[in-house]
Amino acid sequence: MRSSDTDPQLAPREEILLRVARTRVEYAGIYRIRSLIEETDLLAEVVAAAADQGMAPLLCHHLINIAAEQLPPLGREQLRQ
């Protein structure tokens, strides 16, 4: 998936997971993730889904590094832990 591509059938939670399921998030993907995090209140859902998929550490790493300002303070602290 190119960062500029969005699949209208993907829910925001799945799109976030798909975009962070890599060692490096593409530049354009960073803006899309930030936008999805700002537009939705899905942080708990995204973290739970990432844990189910065994990718919670990767999700936390990326969200803290690329979208920390878009996260609520409590959510940011939980991700750091």
C-alpha cells in the first residue's frame, strides 16, 4: 500500500495498524496516522487490536515517535509504559 492510497473499506483502526506494521513509517503515512488519531477516539481499540496481533510494542513505538502530540496525555503515558 502506498501512503497516498487509502482503502475506503478499511476502518480507521485497521488502517492505523496497517500503516504501523513496518519498521519505518513512510513520510506521507505519518500524516495519515496523525490525522486518523486526531479524528477518532480509537486509541484503546487500536492498542487492544495491536496486542491481539502481537504488534503492540511496534504500535507504541511509532505512535510515541510520530503522533505524540495527537494523543491525549493519559494515552501517551500509557503507551510509554
